[in-house]
Amino acid sequence: MEESNALVLEILRQDSMLAMSAFEQKELAQTIRHYSQLSVAFAEINKLCQEVISILNKASEKGASISDYIDSLKKTGQMLWDHLLTRSVKDRLKTTIIKDLVLSLDEELINIPWELLYDGNEFLCLKFNLGRLVRTKEQISPPQYRSLTTTPKMLILANPTNDLKSAYLEGVYIKNQFDRKRNELGIDFKSTCIDTLYVKKNLRDYDIVHFAGHCEYDTDNPKNTGWVLSDGRFTTTDILALGESLHFPILIFSNACHSAKAIAETMTPDYQEKNYSLASAFLFSGVRHYIGTIWKIEDPVSLVFAKEFYTQLIKGNSVGACMRLARVRLIKEYGITAISWASYLFYGNPNFILFRPKSRPQALKFKRDLSLYKKQMVRLASAAFIISIIIYLYIWLPTRNPTTYFSFLKSKKLFLKGNNQEVILLCNQIIKKDPAFLAAYPLIADTYQRIGDREDALRYYFNYALSSEKKHDKKHLSCAYIGIAWVYHQQGEYPKAFDFYNKAIGLSKENRDRLNEAAALRKLAVWYMDKEDQDKALELLMKSSEINRERQQVYEHRYNLACDYFDMGLVFTNKNDFTAAKEFYNKSRRLFEKLKLKNELSDYYFNLGEIYIFEKQYQKALDHYTRGLKIDEFQDNKPSLASDYNMLGELYVEMDDLDKAERFFEQSIVIAKQINARPELAAAYYNLGLLYKKRGQRNKARDYLRQAQDIYRLIDTSDYQEIKQELLSLDTQE
């Protein structure tokens, strides 16, 4: 839908003349309109356009520290203002209070940077909510415009070629941005391995499409220009063919660089034509609003622009206003000299609004009716509350021992305080009194996990599964399968873990149990991380986080969402994208702190500390490790301590303090042997082997590496081959 008014600047080329008229959109239907003419030296205009290109290229190379370029851009922009617009038009643009400006152009005028015309005070694209409409001489079929659906649908295509980490992150941010608006906007997210068939089949199902990836321009054959997907290009020819039959999206935002091959892109004289070649294909096919970039910009900048654009869009601002406000946001973040705010072009009507603020329902007319309504609601709420309490007590309180539930609550508090033996004692008493009280099984199993007794942890999880089957409780059975899988996973028994994770996922889907489905997907993602398949892990985490975000008002889903973010941080760490990793780690921390979770905060401190090691900020890493270690020592979390000491040892190796490193590795070995933690023991052996190799003690190095290799051979990880290479290198040194 559109606002009632905008200012239209209509410009037509007639040989060496420009005919133009500035009028309000509501005057469009008038029989007579005034226009003025101007003789233009197009050779001089072309030189000024070349100057703009040169300035933008130099400014983008030098960055925000060079302010001279913005002054040059203003001067050149003012020359274009002086030479392209008649006096009456300039006066109208300077004095109007209307913010929306529709720039209606002949197709042969698109190469002029109209957005950067400077009126002495402001650039046009910063003063107005500006959009381009283009008149073409090309014979086209009337486009079939899509009607906006009651609940619009959005498709995000992020990093289709799997080589742009920031493009994936951009898509994730945009998706997260709309989570609170799920009743108003349906979102589908697709990333990596996006092929042309998928785009062709699905593009027309959506009202909004956001593309974050590569775009290639074919100089020899412009019809072959298009988005770069996993199996080739989605070209202008493809777009026009699709547009012949069905409606295209209302808005397409192509946040793409123009070449997947260029190392250092600069703008060329035909940059406007390059942008327009793809834009026009979409516009001819029925896309009403198209946003594209005219040169490659830095990844953080494109993300800031896109986030601000969609933030303003969902607030109910017009598309043109969203464009201008996103430019203003870039200027606030990076300064006007950073010039990236000038890299976006918008084709479409700037006063178009996709999301109208919902009108408030009318108030009840009579106080008496309102009073009766309130009384009825209070009665209904009271009845619902009483019924829910009865149902809750029926489900959770054991019929034979009503005090059991309160013992369980006490054991949960003790667990949070780290009083492991008391938890085990209380839970055993609960299970002995009432074996059907299912909630006690995972608590005692997790406690045994924490003290490193994985054998008993596994035993209680299997008992949990059996008791759940007897009660025909599929939700608890799914939870039991996840627990069993996690114990096997930590023991390095990957095939068994994989089977139980998939059992849990299958059962949860069958039972429509979204909580356990999300939990199993997240744990399976960690499984894939261990197998070094980071893309598969990320795919599973996206599915899990989507489930949890939709239901985060429920405590358990909110907890799982925090864990999703944490594991996403780990994926990006493994991908060496530390900026993205920190973003997700910090999102998880904020939720962990709100939920008052200590164990998870310990993991946060260690994982963030690991990033600081990669960044050579050793003191920061040590500070974070120390904070995490205190939590694990307080809770006597032996598996975590075995891992903690390993990581501290690795840090001291980096700091070249091999004596301290050796002591921490030995401490890790002691605890890992106590609790039979094979992966942690193998890691400590491996680290000691590398340490002795560094010292030149080849025999000791060989012994420890072989002990690590023996364990890794059993638990099936890639570490086995790495150790094999280390041993070979020791043999060649002799």
C-alpha cells in the first residue's frame, strides 16, 4: 500500500535537451502539467560522472580516515545539480516539505548518479526518501504485480556458494530480527548449496526475498548476468522466463557484490548499467521494488545497512524511508567519509509501505459491560488456574508419596549448588519410594556425569528409558534417548550416540514434542562438529534455534536457545570466524546469566578464552579460563575439570611456559583416569606428546603420542591420523 502523496521528478531526454517537471503525486492525473527544458552538454556530464566514480573508488580504498574525498564528492555533486536541473525544479526540491521523491527517468539517463546530486546542503539520497522509476523503449508485456498477502512471506537466501561467512551471518541476523513478528511475517531461511532449481521453484512463493551472496556481470552477454548459486547463475534470462507465468515478489533486496572472482573490486564506468541489467529483469517480471548495490562494500557495513533497513520496514516505515534511514545509520556508525552509504540503489516507489501498524481495537463503550467482562474473565482465569494445578499435581506428584515431589525440588537446588553426593542420595530415595517418578532419573544421571561416573550415568538413563516406556510417556522416553546418546558421545562411542540421537528426533517428531526435537538436533550438531562437518552442524543448529525462538517464553526452550547460540559460537570458532563466534557466545552468555546457570557460564568463559588465544591475547584468555575453572572446581565437575586443565596447559604452551603446561596436562590425566574419560585422557596424552617433542625429548613424546593414538583409534576421530603424522615426523628427525 502507498501513502497519499509524494513528489515526482519526471525527466525526459530529447537529444541534447532535458525536459523535466516536478509535481506532487496526487497531481499525476491532471490534464495539464508544467514542464521546463534545459540544454545539457552530455560530454561534460559524462566527465562529471567519471569523477564521481573515481572519487568513490578512491574513498573506498582509503577508508574513513580520508575526508578530502567527501568534499570532492560534494563539489562534483553540486556541479551535476547545477547542470542537470532547471531553476524551477531546483527551487521546488529546495523548498518542498515532502520527504518522498519519485525519480521518473528515461532509461538512457540511468547512468547518472542522481542520488549524489548535492544542493549545497545535502545529497538527494540523504534529504529524500528517493526511489527510481524507469521508462523504457523496450517492448514488454505488462507485468503481473503480486498482491500483498495477509501474512507476508519472506525468503532469505544466504551464502549460496558457501564461501561468504558474513553473508550467512547477515541472513541469520535478519531472520532473528523478525522473530517477534512471526504472527505478521512468515520467514524461510535457506543457506549453502542453494541451486538454481530451488530458486526457480520457490522464488515466486514469497512477498519479500533477501539475497546475500555473489552476483556476476557478464560483459560479453549481459543476459547471462545473475546471482551466483551452488551450481551456476540464476540469470536475467531465467528471471524473465519465470516472470511470464506467475507473480514475482513485491520486494527484492539483492545485497550482493558484483563478482565472485574479483579480488579488489572497483566501480567501472558502466556500473549503473550493470546494476540495472539485473534490476530491470526483476522489474520487467513484476517485482515492484528492487534494492541493489553498485559496488562491493565491506561485510560489516552491508550487515549494518540491511539490519537497519529491515528494522525500519517492520516498524511500518515506507521502503524509501527505510533506505534513507539505513544510509543515515551507516553514517552514524562509520562516518560520512566511509562513503558506503552511497553504494545502494533503489528502483521502486519510495512511499510504498509493506507493514501497516495494526489499529487498536475500539474500547468497550459501557463501563457496566466492561465490569461484567472483567468479572467473567477473573472467574474463568481462576477456574483455569485451579484446573491446571490439579493436572500439574496429577502428572508430577506421585500418588503414594506426595512428599516426593518436594524432595525432588530440594535435590534440584542441591544440584545447582554442586552438592553432588546429596543429590545422588536424595534421588535414590525418591526412585526407591516411587520408581514411576520419572524426573528423578535424568537428575541423578546428570549428577553421575558431573562426577565422572559415566557408567552409572548410562545405567540411570537406561532405567529412565525403561520406566518411561512402562508409563507410555514418549516425551520422557525422547529425553532418555538424548541422555543415553550424550553419554556415548562423551565416551567417544560415536555410532551408538548417532543412533540414539536419531531415535530421539524420530520419536519427538512423531509425538510433536518440539522441545526434545530441538534438544536432539543441537546435540547431533555437536556430533557433526566432532566429525568436522561444520556446515551440517550449523544447519541443525538453525533448525533447533528456530524451534526454540518461537517458544522462548517457556523456560526450557529459552535454555535450549542459549545453548544453540553457544554451539553456533563454537561452529564459527571452528570456521575461524571469530567475530561471528563472539557475537553468538555473548548472546548465549546474556541468556545464561538471566537463567542463573553456572555450568554453562563456565563453558562460555573457556570457549571465549580459546578465541583470545587464537588472537594472541593471552592475558585475556587466562582471565577467562580462571573464571571458568573456579565454577567447575566449586561444583566438583570432574569431566569439565579434565578438559579445563587440558585447555590451561595448551594456553601455557602458547605462552612458552612449558613447566606450567606440563603440570596442567598431568592434572588432566589424573582426573581423566579417575572417571574413565577417554577423549579427555587422549587429549592430555596428545598434548604432552607435543610438549615433549617441543623440548626435544623424542622418546617421551613418542610414548605419549602412541597412548593417545591407541585411544583415538577406538573412538573414531580424525585425531588418529594427525598423531600418525606426528609420530612419522619424530621418526624422520632421528
